Amino acid sequence: MTTDVFLADCSARLAVDLLSHTWNVVVLWALRNGPRRPVELRELIGAISSKVLTETLRRLQANGLVDRHAYPGAPPRVEYQLTELGRTLLAPIDAVGAWAVEHGDEVMAAQEAACAAARAPSE
């Protein structure tokens, strides 16, 4: 990797931007086992509003990571699923998740120490 890899017009920067949005990663991971309707995604994910889920699905669709399939009939039914490109992000997401499980306590301890230091009176 070169030192210029994270410039704004670089592909690596694009990947970091895609993965840095919390809901992108969560929705991609929620779709890993196959197509889901929006209501199923909300139940699976929890703590995500319909508006935020819709925005996230549209963003992922615009980036070629998710496909939307509308079924005819009443009431209308819509499902979302990962594209082949979207599936290529599952391994990196899994790797980041494994890192978080292994090192999450250390990160939280560092955050708590930083907060405690910020609250401590200056000497």
C-alpha cells in the first residue's frame, strides 16, 4: 500500500468510507444469509428507524452492494439482497468484528481512562 492510498480519489478511501458508516456494515451483515424484507431487517437489527434503514438501503443500492426486488401484488412486497460485489465485503466485515471481539475490552479501557483523565482536575 502506498502512502497516497487514502487520498480522496483513491479506491481505498472509497472502501473506508463505505465501511465507516455504522449502518452500512450492520445492514450488509444482516443480509448475509439471503434476501430480507425491510420489516425483517428492522427486527433483526433493532434500534434502527425506518427512515435510516431506507436511507442506508438506498445508499448501498447506489453503490452496487445491494439489490432491491419489488414483487407485484397488494400489498406491495419488497426484498433486499446482497449483490456479488456486496458479498465481497462480508470477509472484511467479519475480520473487523473478530478484531473487536478480541480487542474491544482494551479499547473500552482506553476510552474510560481518557474520560477519567479529562475529568481529573488539572495539576
